[in-house]
Amino acid sequence: MKLFHLADLHLGKTIYGTSMLEDQRDWIDKFLTLCRKERPDAVVAAGDIYDRSAPSGEAVVLLDHMLTELADLQIPVFLIAGNHDSGQRLSFGHSLFSKQNIHIAGTVRRELEHVVFQNPDGYGPVVIWMLPYVFPEQVSMILEDDTVRTYDDAVRTLISLQNIDPAARNVIVSHQNVTADGKEVQRGGSETMVGGLGQIDYSVFDLFDYVALGHIHSAYPVGRAQVRYAGTPLCYHFAETRQKDKGVTEVILPAKGENLQIRQIPIEPLHRMRCYEGTKEEVYAQLQKETGRNEYVGITLTDQRITPEISAYISGLLETRDCLKMELVSSYSAFSGSASAADREKVQEMPLEDLFAAFYEELRGGTPPDEAEYELLQYIGELTRHADLSEPVRPEDLQKILERAGKIGGERS
């Protein structure tokens, strides 16, 4: 059975002030062409389908285009919500979509949604399980179990409640921060996630023959080859240009117990991203040497500030190659103002809990939140990421925040 594993599409994303919709539409069309050629038995999309919980109309239309084409090709789709998605919005029309073999898991349930392929290839059944992004408080409430305290607890407990047939080939689609013995995989640069936050050890997935992960933006195995991030389809940050060619992960499931065949199929982007860093003279020399066209370019000067003359020269040179200057900054320490654009980008990518923590630290004269206080900020951040901002705060959520805050105060009095 052949699977195409995607993740972190982030439809509707804007980077460095440029909408990626045109690039995403081009990528999806190339992906659909690949599907017509390779005929996968299923496509799994492991979360962060949209870039924000309330996606733009254009982003919704783009997802509709992809799903409609896959349905016309009679290729089943398994799609879960990530931490950027609104699970409720994403799973709208869930029952209707299922009749078209488009399976969407937007919100977590005690019994995970799953689909059984009885004998798709002559090697027996394949079961595809769907685990949308979860955080401990959510699972604790669903299971009415106060012992669920960590992300690892949450996923481990949920999986233990499932009726998993060990004789079948089991695949799970998940969107979490999965680590191997506490060591994180290589980050791409645009994940809005604190290092160390929400870690889940890869061993929680020991019952599964393949684990299709989303959340980390690089294509990477974790702990064992069968536990794998697909990475983003496109570069969403100049730091991600260090990664290998972006594309889709192809997984071929053989008979139970035999080694899977896994390969990354590159898909050429509409615009390649390229970054340059060095002194003014080094950067000028690199730019004059390059012949790439129609690229997104980021430049960091290390020896001086950005002057109007430098900006005009670089912009003119790039325009002759139909390239777009996305970022031009200086890291020169003698000129503090030159990093302002980079600082703004950094702030935009900070997770909510870190923004809360920075504001908290400022109010307290430079004293950062302690571990208990940061845990409370983390909880508020998770609630905010999953909230429907058009609705008022739920009383039970507010009560939980107040209880946590009161507990912190009580422990110190």
C-alpha cells in the first residue's frame, strides 16, 4: 500500500510581507500531477493545514481545490488539525466528506477516528488512525482524569484506550513535538513552538508500523525510521533553506513486519528561497556571481548598516533577475537599529506564551516568570490558540485559569 505523507501546508501563509498563496497553488497543482502519475492508495496530511485558525477565503478555496481533485481521482484523504488550525472549522462537513473518502479529524475524542482497509494489497488489513493536535488539559477534561499532566501523558493515555489490532498494519497521523530520548529534531526556523515545550517521546507510538508526523518543518525521522516528519512543502523561513529539497514523503507498506520503503519526492517550488550573509563586499560578490532567476532573496550584512544606496543597488541587481528582495537587514552590532526588521519577524514567530512572558517580565522590572508561572502562561497560550476568537471566553476556561493562579499564589503565601 502506497501512502503520500504531507504536513504543515500552512495555506494562506504570509512570509516577510509576501503572500504565499500563489506559490502554494502552484505546489498543490504539481502535487496533484504527481498523484495522477504515481497513484497513491491514500494521502495523509498531518496538521497545520491552514496558517491560522480563521483562514482567509482564498486559503479555503485552495484546500477545496486539492480535496476535490483527490476525490475525483478516488484517492482517500486523511487530514487532521494541527496547532495552527481551528479543529471545529476544519472538520465542518465531516460526515459529508467521509462519504467521499475524505476523512477529517479536527477535534480529539476518547475513541480516535480510524479507517480500516481490509486487504488493499494482498498483505492483510491496514488501519489508519487520526490524532489531531492535543494538549494535556484538553485530554484531562475529555477523559475526566486529573493524572494527565504532560503532553506525553495525554498521547500515551489516549493510545492505551484504543482497540489496536497488533496483527494489522497500523498507521497513525499525528501533529505533536515528538522527540527521541528528550532530543528534539532539527527545527526549520518558522515553527511557533518553544524548544522543549510539549515533548512526547517517540516510544508512545511503538504499536504503529508508520507514524506520519506534522509540526516540525523539516523532513526527519525521530527515534526510528518509521516515525517521521514530512516537513513543509515549501520554505517558510530563510533558515529552512538549509534543509534538503522540499516535497512529499512516499511510504510503501509491505507485509506486516517487513521493512517499509520511504523516500522523499522533491517538488520544484515556484520561487526558490536563497539567503546571503556576509560583509558588503562578500554579499555583492555572491550576488554578481549568481545566475538564479525568479527567486525569493534574503540578505544579512555583517559589517555595516543598511544605507539607501546599498538598498537601491541590491534591489536593482535582483530586479534584473526577476528576484524579489524579501529581507535586507544588518547584524552589525554597532548599529542597533539595523536589526529592527529581523526583530519584528522574530516577534511575529514567538509563541503566545513567550509574548506573555516577555510582557510579564517587563511589568515586573526585568524579573522573568518562574516555572509555575510559565506553566500558567503556557496553558493560557494553548487555550488562545484553540479558541474561537469570535466567541466569548468560556466560564470553565476562565475558572481553570483562576484556580491555577490562586494555587500559585497560595503556594507562595
